[in-house]
Amino acid sequence: MNADNNSKKILIAGASKGIGFATAEMLLARGYKVIAAARNVEAMTEKYKRYGGGVEIYGCDFSDTEAIAAFAEKVNQESGPISGMVYTAGAQLTMPISMNKPDKVKELFTLNTFAPIELIRCFSKKKMISENGASFVLISSLSAHEGSVGQSLYGATKGAIEGFLAPAAAELVSRGIRLNIVVPGMIKTEMSESFMKNLSYDRKEQFEATYPLGLGKPEDAASLIVWLLSDESRWATGQSYIIDGGHMIRG
């Protein structure tokens, strides 16, 4: 545990499960204070109760982007400035192009793209962040980098976030805010199960074989996220970091 971390508060949007929960646990183990936000407050309260005062819990449905500004103000008023933020909320969808109807496109872009951009808009204000600056981390996907059947819409939502990265990081750096993206390969989470369950046994085996180091665990991505949130990465901004168990090197 680093004593310097005791005064640092990190907001995790999507903290109830998967990569978000794994990130929270790592941060807490390192002495950070965590502001855990997700839609299901009851589930989070149960998961985090053993951490006591180290965690502040807030309910927010990030698919309702109009509610995010009020959520940000509430967090600021009750918890004070933050030293970092990570957006791990989102939805994964496997669907052919023929089913990419406008309502579904809007739904997925709202949660995966519009919500994190709105959070950054709200929390990049001077009063919202620590006087020592802050680090923001977003999550993308390999679906934005490779051709995967059924991933056109999901990949588009993540590709948009990666397009946002460089110009946003260039603008935020003058405010003392670093912005980076983590691009995980297939991580064993509830979200990834929705993709894997659609594969036949043989196709699933073939897919898993494309990961030389095996499929990832939430902690694998969380380790990189925690580094990007820490002062150890103070010289890193505007970058996308692929962590994929060797998947991309197989071509």
C-alpha cells in the first residue's frame, strides 16, 4: 500500500462487476479511495461491504446521458474532487449488419460512446479534479481493430472512442488531465459470455486457440488500468494500450 494514495479518489463507472470491480479491488488494495458507480446500487453495496469506508457508492444509469451531469455534480458535492476516472460500463452486442436498425445503433452508441464522452465533459472542469491533476481511462475493444463477423456495430462504438482519444487528450493536457484507452482482448466476464455462447463447441475451441496466453481475466486488464491511473504513468497520455494475450500477433 502506498501512503500517497490515501487521499486519491478514483471514480469507476461500471463498478459492479467484471473489469470495473477488479479495478476497484486493486485500487483499494493499494490504498486508494473508490467512488463506485453503477445502475444496481443494491448489488454494489453487497459486493463492497467488506471494504467499509474505503468505498462510496452511487447509483447511475449511464444509458441516460441526460442524468450524467446531475450525477457528476452530486459526486463532486458529496465526495469532492477526483484524481482519476475509468469508464468500464458498456454493452457488447453480436448482431449482423442487417439488424443494425437506428434504434439499436442509438442504444449502443449511447452507452458505449456518448456516456463516457459526457462523463469526461463533466469531470474535466477545474472544480471536479484534484489540484494535482487527474488521469482518465476509457475501455475500447479489439472489435475496433479486426474483422469479426457480427461485431460491426459494437466495433463502431469503440472505434469512435478511439477517434475521440487524441484530440481530447491534446485539449485536456493543459488542464492537468491525462487520457488513455485500454484495449482488452477477450476477457472472461459476463459480457463476453454473450459472445461466446453463440459459438459452436468447435468454433469456441478455434477462437480460444487464437489467444496464445489464453483468454484474459478481469484482473489482467485491471492491472494496466491501475497503472494508467497511478503516478507511475505520469508521462503517458493520448495512447491506446492493447492487452490481448498475444491475439493480435497471430495476424
